[in-house]
Amino acid sequence: MDKRIYLCLAHMSGKEQAFIKEAFDTNWVVPLGPNVNAFEDELKHFVGQDKEVVALSAGTAAIHLGLIQLGVGVGDEVICQSFTFCASANPVAYQGATPVFVDSEEDTWNMDPVLLEEAIKDRIAKTGKKPKAILPVHLYGMPARIDEICAIAAKYDIPVLEDAAEALGSEFNGRKCGTFGTFGVLSFNGNKMITTSGGGALIVPDESTKKQTMFYATQAREPFPHYQHEKIGYNYRMSNICAGIGRGQMTVLDEHIAHHRHVHALYENAFESVDGITLKSNPDGRFNANYWLSTILIDPVKTGTNYDEVRRKLDEQGIETRPLWKPMHLQPVYATNPCYVNGVSERLFNMGLCIPAGPWVTDEDVAYIVEQIKACCKE
């Protein structure tokens, strides 16, 4: 095969250039501007639940501003999902707080509600105070057991900061991911469901919180004719150019989500009869993943191979894959952090691969990928 098949390449609608040109023509090339306002409005209507949305420079910035507004500071603890990318936990460290890692459950690969409650009880017993926030993730676009997580959070009166960076368009019980917690986080990096080149957004509960978020994102400048600062702020606003890309991308968001689900359905059908290859799918009817990336588990006993051998062989055949996230509690930088584990994420990490699912992946590509994965397995 001549071309290389990538996991999830950015796919333009063709309308992005018009919004960018408008920004140049009107000289709105700085942060803020009409594209930012319109992009935020479109996102607000997409996620629903009467939420407000603030467009920012990155999903990581969104997590950081969420933590700040939840009062997370030096000496605090925040319960984080271990099985995810480091950007979920790092902003906790920015605040001088400690990420406390909780392992995953089998059904969604996301934060285990049972372990979550155990962790809360144990942290209170050990430190004399409860964690300041809970930061679950909807990994690979699969909704977490967010109803159970939010119920436990409410029981202990701990706010939820919901990382939906990979889950734009995913739903739990018909409600968009990112709208269950006090705050929700979206990402528009180049490989996400839609892109603004770089960028992210914070989903907030109301207009006053939106204003406060924008205040912190624009260096916490007070409303004086001169520059006055009474709090520490950040340079986290999205540029009007990037937001122009986002506006063009919003016109194809529904198509992108439909495509990812279509590709997943093709994989589901193809792997049904392959012993030892398990594709991650919605656990039941309440879950409606966007399938940002399709993910498989490779049983070494049944297949006679392992995820790393498959990864290398597919790479040789022009197919990009990636191991599943290495859990945070196994990362050297967080080696001494408190963690509550059950072995799930470690097992997944040692068995799993992400396989191509993006808008450029064709039905023919899927057939070729499946054929190559089957070729790696023993007869």
C-alpha cells in the first residue's frame, strides 16, 4: 500500500479559509474577536444544558482555569484518573496540589466509581480533609460512568471537573459529555474530532463564571484605564484566527462524529469472528461514544502475538497505531503520588492498541487494516 494510514488526521471542511480571510480583512488577528465569539456560541448550542463556553489556547489551559476557579491550591489533593494522558494531571501540579490517582473499571476503561469512593474515604482518614476536586476522563471518547461518579462527588460535596478533551459529541443518557461536572473541558488539537490547530475550551455553568474564566485567561486585568492586577492571571485566550478554523470545523463536526462511528462499526463487524482481538465498544445503551480512536485488546495467548509486535508489523505496512496510555501511576514523574489501583489500566496498557479512525480513513483502509491485523495472528 503506497499511502500511510494515520490514526486521526485533521480534515478541513473548506469553509475555514473564509473565516480566516475575514479575520485578516478586518484586522482581527489578535486573541478575541468575532470568530471567537461565534465559535463559543456554536459550541454552547452544540453541548446544550444551558452551559456557557470559553474558547482557550488549549485543553490543558481549560483544566488549569477550572482548577483555579475550584480553589485548588498548595497542599490540596485532586483525584485524577490514572489511565489517561498527562495533561489531565499536570495542571494539578501547576497549582502546587497533589494528583491522587484512581484506576479504571473494565466497562468503560475510565475512573472506577468504587475505587473513587475508597480513595475519598482513605484520603480523609489519612489527611484529615477531603480532596478538593475529582477529575474523571472520557477516554478515547468513551463516556465514563459519570452518573455514579457525580453521585459520589455529591455525597462528599466535592466538585467534578470533567475532562471531555477526547469526547466532543459523546453522550451518556442522551446528554453531551462535558456537561455533567461543574466544569467540562474540550480539546481542539490537530488530531481531535475537530481542530483549531491548537486550542481548547472550558464549559462553564453560567454567564458570571464565563466572565470570571475570561478574566483569568486574559492576565487577570482589572477594569481600570491603566493595567491593574490584583490576582495572578494567564495568557490563555484563543486567537481569532484559530477560532476561524474552529468555525469552519463546526460545519463538519456531525459528519466527523458519524464517520468515526461508521468506522468503528466496520471494525466491530470485522473483528467479531477473530478470537483474541477485542474491540472496545459501548457497554450498554446509555453510552454513545464518538469513537475518537478505535481501540483493540490483543490476547497474546489466543493470537500468538502481542500489541508491540502488531504495532511494529502494522507500521511496516504503512499503518499508524499507538499503544494505549501508560497509566499515570506508572509514570516516573508521579511515582511517589498516592494511587488506588486494581490492575485494570496496567493490563490494558500491556494489551492494547489505538487503530486508525479519523475522517480520512476509508472503508477500504479499514479492510486493509483488519487484514494486516489478522495476518499478525496465528491461524
